[in-house]
Amino acid sequence: MGEKFDSLEEHLEKFVENIRQLGIIVSDFQPSSQAGLNQKLNFMVTGLQDIDKCRQQLHDISVPLEVFEYIDQGRNPQLYTKECLERALAKNEQVKGKIDTMKKFKSLLIQELTKVFPEDMAKYKAIRGEDPPP
């Protein structure tokens, strides 16, 4: 799988370099540079074809739209992964806290119900397979 990405990365780097060189030629265009311009345009077309071939190999890869928003904002797309993990960790801690609170509530509820309804709670605990209190 990494080879596919390496190939795509290589083709994209070549394409970007060709576009950079094309921009230089166009910004300072002289009639004598027409041949070089034509050559760079042909390289650009070939580069797009190479990138399209890589696309076919990576058709099953999906990228969240938020990653493209990060890129559009000039941010590192690896920050997206980091922030997703941080949000997941925070949510995990929040849910863990709720679970712990519910366990404590259940324990206190059972204690109080046992005080008020000892016979019924003994039956409940027997049904649940819990040991009755000593």
C-alpha cells in the first residue's frame, strides 16, 4: 500500500515542479521561450496522465472532507488526525466519568432499596445471581 502512495507522491512532486517552472517561463515570456513552454505543457499533460493512473490504484481510499478544509486553511493535515485523537480521548474520559457515576448511583440505590425493601431486594439479588449481603 505504501508503494502506491510513494508513487503518487513522486508524480505529484514532479507535477508541482513542472507547474513552478511553467510559471517562471510564463511570467517572463519571450518569443524565444515558446519551445520550452510547449515542452513544459506537454510534461504537464503527461504528469496529469500519470496522476490519473495512480488514482485508479487508490480508488478505495476515502479522505474526510475536514482534511481538505485543513489544507485549504494552510494547516498541516496531520493535525487533523492529532485533533481527532484528542477529541476521542476527551470524549472517552467523559463517557468513563458517566459510567463511573452510574455505577456509584446503582450501588447507592441498591443499598437504599435494601434498607427499605429487604425481602424484595434479596429476591432481586438472587435473580441477578449476586450474593446477598451478610
